[in-house]
Amino acid sequence: MDTLNVKKMRENAVLPRRATPGSAGCDLCACLDTPLVIPAGERRVIPTGIAIEIAAPGMAGFVFGRSGLGIRHGIAPSNAVGVIDADYRGELLVGLTNYAEEDYTVQPAERIAQLVLLPVCMAEVVERQTLSDTQRGSGGFGSTGRGSPEESC
């Protein structure tokens, strides 16, 4: 099993933890001294009070939203998915946007996002004058059509 090294940057920080043994992500908690309101339609940066060290080679951390916050309250990460590079050692901050019509109050130690470690391809970037041909080619958005699922499989 790989190890995720975690350093508390603030005394009241909560270490990341899985809600169940089968959880893919570890919950990240708000490191707040008092509740923080995210007004409807606005965004706020929430500190977690922790820094991490991703020691496994070829891995990065990805911060995803929590489905309950998104579905029930309209709260989601501001940048859709946050990327934590393996060499970053600063405090993890989570930008949250309130897409709902009501204000939302983040409580101290509330689970606000989840951290998932995933492998990343560290490909070398090489400029080429041409690229290989494919059936799709340069067809962009919607170019493969809308057909039925049976047509796609």
C-alpha cells in the first residue's frame, strides 16, 4: 500500500480519511475557527490546514467535489477538479462555488471535498509538423453525432 504523508499546518486541522474502507477518496475537511458563509452565486477559498507529500512516483492528487454537497446544496469545487502536483508542499486550499439560490454555511471541520490519488502520464512533449490520421480527424464538439447507444457500441 502506498503512503500519503500529511503535515498539519494548523492545530485544528483534520487529517484526510476515508468514510468507508471502499471509498476511493479521502475526505478533506474545512479548517475554520468559525463558520464561513458562501453567498448564493459566489465562491470562497476554504483552507484545509494540511499539506501533503505524494511519495509514490507517477502520481498526483485530484480534488473532487462531494456528491452530497453538490446534489443537495449546489456546492462544488470552483475549478471542477483541483490538481495537486506531487512536488507541491503548501497548504491545500479548496475553492468552492455556491451554485444554489440560497447561502450556504461551511462549518468548522465539515467535509468539503475529497482527495483521490491517481497515476499520471509524464509524457515528453514533442513538436511535430503532422499527426497521424484517425477516423474522427479534427472533428470537434458533437462531431461523432448523437445516435442511440446501440450505434455507439
